[in-house]
Amino acid sequence: MIPWKLLDLARTPGNGEELQLYQRDTEFSIKAGNYELMNSRIHGSEDALAELGCQKIANHPRARVLIGGLGMGYTLRSALDRLEVKAQLVVAELVPGVVRWNRTFLAELAGSPLNDNRVTVHEADVAQMIKLAQSDYNAILMDVDNGPQALTRKANDWLYSLEGLNAAFSALRPKGVLAVWSPGPDAAFSKRLRQAGFELDEFRVPARGRGVGKGGGHHIIWTAMRN
């Protein structure tokens, strides 16, 4: 078996949590400690986050979309493939190292989405960008710190709190969509989305994606519309 090779390290601002980027042949993995945050072979639910989140705004000629969490670029690529040529995609990625990896080691995985002229990258906390926004976005796609149960940074809990969801509601334009990724169901989070005033749908999607082998389990995507 081909061994994993450590390519690089990056630290999360604030708590200094260490992220590790590994490669094995054509496969890449990002880990926090012994926990695998993402793997280049299992990105179907990241694709689905953009597919479902952009479904209702795909024909908007100048849609403005905020993506919280760059990951390996798959959600960004999926959104670019579904939006018009004059759309604007704003990516908030807290860890500069992850942005650097997407311009180097990981660039070709999703077809170098950061090179698309519709994309602007902010090395910033998506929570701060949401707090400052007022009816700025047609959609917010959020895949931050393993979903509603924050893993690497306790401050990310705010994003999934009622206060954070109220802020996301205000950051969206009328009929805007908040789409949220999670590794599994969370009834309490669904309740908070409704409390914030969203109309809610919940989807169980294959982790690997449709037609990409067996196994890999399923993840959850919520799409919540500002009515």
C-alpha cells in the first residue's frame, strides 16, 4: 500500500489548531489531529451543498453568493458551474494555509476555481462577514468546522446559534437561501433555523456523490429560504 505523505501544515488563527495536508498517490486528505476533515475522494456532499444551495438562484443574472469555508474547492467549483457569467462568488476562508493549498497542491482537483474572475477570496472569518452584511447575498453556502458541532474552533458555534442564524437571515436578500453542510442530522439545529424565520428543507446526500462507487455514508444539507 502506498503510504501517506505529509505535504504541509497550517494553523487556525486564534486557537492555533494545527491542520495537516497529506497525499497518497492522487488522493489528498486534510486532518485536524487524528480526525479527517475532508478527503479528495469523498466530496459528493460538498458538490451537493452548492447544487442545492444555488438551485433557486441559478438563473439570477447577477447572483451574489458567500461561501463559508474553501475546503478543497469542490463547493466553489460546483457553484461556479451552476451560476451565470456575471455572478459574484465571495469565499471566506479563515486559514491562510488552506487558501495557499488551493492555489498549489490542490489546485487541479476542482479545476482551479480560484482562477475564475467571478471569485473573490477573503482570508477572514465568515462570521464577521455575515455580521457586517445587510441583504447582500442571494445565497450563503456554509461548510465551516464540521457543521453545527464545531470541531476545531469553539468560536464557530456562533454561526449555528440562533443569533448567528438571525444574522444570516439579515445578510440574505428576499428569497435568498442559506445552505448548510453537516456530517449528520441535528434536530435542534433544524428547530433554530425555523425559529430564525427560515422555510426549511433537509436533504440526505451521499458523501461520495451519485454514481461514485459504494460506501462513504451520507451527510446532511439544509436549505433554508428567507421568505
